[in-house]
Amino acid sequence: MSSLDLSLDGPALTVALCDIESVSGDEARIAGAIEAALADAPHLEVLRDGNNIVARTSLGRAERVVVAGHIDTVPVADNLPCRVEGGRVHGCGTTDMKSGVAVALRLAVSVPEPSRDVTWVFYDCEEVEAARNGLGHIAREHPDWITGDFAVLMEPSNATVEGGCQGTLRADVRLSGHRSHSARSWMGSNAIHAAAPVLSRLASYEPAEVSIDGLTYREGLNAVGIRGGVAGNVIPDECVVTVNYRFAPDKSEAEAQDVVRRVFDGFEVVVSDSAPGALPGLSQPAAAAFVATIGKPPQPKFGWTDVSRFSALGVPAVNYGPGDPNVAHTREEYVDIAQIVEVEERMRSWLTGRR
């Protein structure tokens, strides 16, 4: 098992974490290292289920906050071991999201008496299918481990608070026709041609802009795929247009499905995938205090993240961490050292109540 020195500064600890390769499904080594390092902190109760580690204070504070980060990465792309160059740490997982994990680990051991009780969560399998997600596993098997008044998911956000997240829904709009030889096309009915009104409705659709807690979420309904056709001399009898609806977190999954079915009224619609959004909850005292400490205007989260899992438990959550999400998963992945330092400073101020 690799050892971790949590007295290292944030950038150096980021390098140490990244150099423990932990592609999704292979997190045992890094989970063991994290568990062992946290076990040395007398103020923390450390729990483990599989490769998911939870550490928490029990100081009787008026509020409990949850700080979470995933410990897995996408497959390495010849970008390990890390290198430090030009004010950046370069390598797989630097932005997504071991720099955020490094910040959380340093704070977990160096802030023994926070002004709020804190639950620290380090979980596996975020980069793969939802059924394997470690945070989802904890939510199902040990929901009491991650209850709280507010949560911070340390996903890369360029050191800016991103509130909540949008929900996402995929659906297939199915068109039927009648197959025939293309030389005798009048004897058939072309299912691909029947998709024209579906595409027309998408082109004319005006997505909503929804304001929640002062954040404006821009929805979107778009075709993301189309398939049909049998052979070069056959009139197709089936065509499927796949659409993706990104909806504001004020809508439930059922309400989002109703929107899609209304847009495509008269067509067969089959929902293939759906995940709820998460309300930002910025009016909650802990959230308001967090935003005030960060000192930057919060932004809406336009993608989907695991804050949705906290929302399902009734815990308002935001995304906040070092790193540019646009370079996540790339061969050129990096994180700016200045952002690692900034995020740690802001989080420390929030947890200690000192500015």
C-alpha cells in the first residue's frame, strides 16, 4: 500500500495522489492510502465500505457540512507520472479531481476544530456507469454517513462556486414506415422522411431560462443522434431520433418527461435514460456563508454532477474546486497551482470562521 504524507502542500500532495494510478475499478491502493493517512488524525472517525472512505468530526456543532470528492480517474493517456512546469501540475487526474481531493485531505487533518462539524467523503467509480458510483453506493447503503445541512462537491470549477446542477434526460423518438425496393419507392413509406417534423419541432423549440437562488439555468432540447436505413436500395421502415433534454433543477424527472412528450405529441417517445438535477440551495445559511467566504459571484452548473445525489437526500450542494473542467479527461490535463492554493485558503477560512 502506498503511503501519503498529508503534511505536503497542496500541489505536492496532488502529485503524490495522481502518481497512485487509480483508474475506475482499480482504487484499492489509493483508498487504502487515504484510509491509513486519515486514521492518524485523532479528531476523525474513519469509516470504510469497499473503496469508499468517510471521515467525520463529532464536535456537537450546530451545522454539519459534507465535503466530497471522487478518487478514480479515466484511463491514463501516457500522462503519468505527473510533472510540475509553468505554474501547473500536469498529468492524469490533476484537474478531475485529485487536486480537489488533495485540498480536502489537507483540511481534514489540519482543521481539528472546525466551526461546523464536517464529513469528508472520498469515493470510487465516478467516471463509469452510475450503478457503480461509490457515492451512490453510500447513499443507498449508509445514508446516515453523508447526512448534513450542506455539501460541497470538489469537482473542478475554476475555483468558482457552481450551484446545483441541471438534470438530464435522453429519449428516442421512433418513426415507422413501410419497407420497399427503392426502385419502387411509391410502394413503401420512408421512415427517415417521417423524421422531418420531429427535426422541425426541435429547430423551433425555445428552451426555457429558469432563475433559482439568483442563478439562471439555460435549458436545452437537442437531437444528439439519428439512425435509420437498411441498405442502399431499400426504403427504410424505421428511423429513430435520439434527443437530449437538459432541464433546470426546479423540474422533477417526471416533469421533464412530460415536457419531452408534449414537444413530440403524436410520436412514439421512449425514455432511455434520466437523472435528476439538484437545487443550489444558496439561501441555506451554510451555503450563504460559503458563497460569502469564496468572495465570487456563484454560477449555475450547466452539466450534471454528483451534487444530484446529495439533493436526493435533501442536502443542498454546490460544486467548488480547483481546475478547468474543459481540460478534464484530456491527454494534456493540468491544474493551475494558484487555484489549488486559492481553494484551500477559501475552504480553510470557511471551516474555521476566520477570514
